[in-house]
Amino acid sequence: METRAGDPGAFAQFDLSRVDSPAFVVDAARLRANLAVLADIRDRAGVKVLAALKAFSMWKVAPIVSEYLDGVCTSGLWEARLAEGYYRGEIATYCAAYKAEDLPEICRISDHVIFNSPAQIARFRDVLAATGESFDVGLRINPLHAEGEVPRYDPCAPHSRLGFPIDQLTTEHMAMIDGIHMHTLCEQDFEPLHRTWDVVFDKLEPFFGEFLFTNVDVEGLMQGIDRDAVAAVRHATTRAVTAAGGVTTQDEVDWLASIGVDAVAGMAIYTGRLKI
């Protein structure tokens, strides 16, 4: 697999005598530029972006990372401790196999605790309940859709131990969790992710009777709805869809009804902008 690492950049002319040896030297300006790209994608897509500490855990630049991103992903107790001590925002922890004695502290630190199989969640159910902490329980899935360029590193291979095969999910499994986690790509662009999501969506859709589309950025602000986004959700599923967040006018309610989407309005009704 060909790496997509950049050119030496500012380090091409870097004077090594300026720093002690050994040392790790980071181009803070280039780091900020890369983080700004991620933040821009996050803002335009209406998602959250977390930094993976497994890939880059230099805590000296944690304040810079925290300026741009929403938190970090950790892969066990020690990375979770590192995240708690140096980074701001959410902490999502995934480990292929947890130790029972580590889970209470992991659950205290993390906002999301992600397991590798439903059997793991069942095994540690009592441990999780006993923590008394508030956190989401997630499940890593294997989408069984290969996009990786090197088979030996592909976590979506049929017999991969990383993630639960999506074709084995049941209603009982879905009732145990708050969210789904998947890891399928490495240094690849958006289209492979888009293709993977299309496969995942088709497999997950039967577990949901209805989808709620809400734009939390305009919740209560009466700034209108994102019609393109709502229409895309409506087009993607045959299930019932409800739109909330920003619904302000009767015209919006009528348009939503015309494409088969229910509307939820709050502030517009309270302030009299929308009559009922």
C-alpha cells in the first residue's frame, strides 16, 4: 500500500542543531492547518471528529488538537487516562478485549465504551451496571465489505476478529447498545466510506421503525430546515422519517408533508411564529 505521507515541508530546511537530541519535533503550523481541514469537514457535515490517540498521542500538542476537534478515541485504560489528563472533549474507548478490573475506571473516564461483541457486553453487564457512571455502550461491527488495499490488514475480512459480523446482528443485540462503531479504511478518501456506509445502512435499516432527523445547530433558533439534508434522508429509507430542529413556518411543514416527512416544532409554536 502506498502511503500518503506528505513531503518534508518546513523540515526540508530545518537546522537539527536547534534542538536537543533525541527529540520529537512537530511543525505546529502544519498541524494546525491539517486540524483546520478536519474542523471544516466537521462543521459542514454536522458531525463530530475525534482524534485517534493510537495514531498520534503526543500530549504536548494536546492543547492544539483540543482547539479544533471534539475529543479523542482511546484503545484501553492507559490511553483513556492520557486523554483525561491532557485532552478536552469527548472520550470514546474501544478495546478488542477488556479486563474486568480495568472497566470501572474506563467507564468513569469515557463518554462512550465500545465492545467487540455482544458476548462481551453480556459478560460485563453486572460490572458496567455497578459503576454507576453515565456512558454510552457501543458495539464494533464488521461490515463484511472490503475496501482495504492490503488484504492482510483488512478488518472487514470474513473471519476477522475485529468487530462483530453485521450479518449476525439480532434485535436482542441492538437492544443492548446505544451506537455502532466500525473501522474499515486506512488513508483512503470519501468514496470508499460512502460505499461502506451504503452496505451498513441496508443491513441496519430493518432494526429501526423510524428515523429522526434533527439539526442540533439550529435547535430552538427558528432558522429553518436543511431541505437538501432532509430530502436525502427521505430518499435513503422507506421507513418513517421525522424532522426536527429549525422548523419555523407553515411552508416548511407543508413541504415536509409533501415528501412524506413528519414535522416537530417547538420554539416556533411557543413564540407564535407557527399557528396551530
